[in-house]
Amino acid sequence: MAKLRPLYDKVVVKRFEEQEQKTASGIIIPDTAKEKPQLGQVVSVGEGKILQNGQQLPPKVKPGDRVVFNKYAGTEVELDGEKFLIMSEDEILAIVE
């Protein structure tokens, strides 16, 4: 599998899989009508954000962290049949502990 190595303050996140959803009456909701999960696991992290004074701010997240992110965060990419999100660290709302 090829590796994604993000630059600067970018983070690669693998979104957790969607669970099959049914209504109370047993109707299965199609994938097109479902909301995508806003929870994922950090796969790779860039070196950190470059501040205006030239210093580098190290990232707060690390590979393996479970994170919550904004619904429309990041750019979805597919690599070797797997889907990933590449987003700025600023788009991550929280780390799940």
C-alpha cells in the first residue's frame, strides 16, 4: 500500500465505517441518504504549522488518535481502494480519549 505523507499542518484521517441503518419499521436507509460519520482515526500527520515568525508549531494529534471533525472537513481521496480525508489540523474539533 502506498503511503500518504501530508505536508505542514495537514492530517490524513481514515473515516470510521458507516453502520447499516434501519428505520423503526425495518426499512434500510440507502447509502445516499445517510450522513457520513464525523469520527475517524488519524493515519498520518505533517510536520506542523509554520507561524508568521518562521517558527514551526508541532501538531497536537498523532497517528492512532481517534478524532471528531467538522461534517464538511477535508478533501476525500482514494488510494489503493481505500478512502481517506486530508484536512488541516484546524478542522479537527476534538480528540476522543
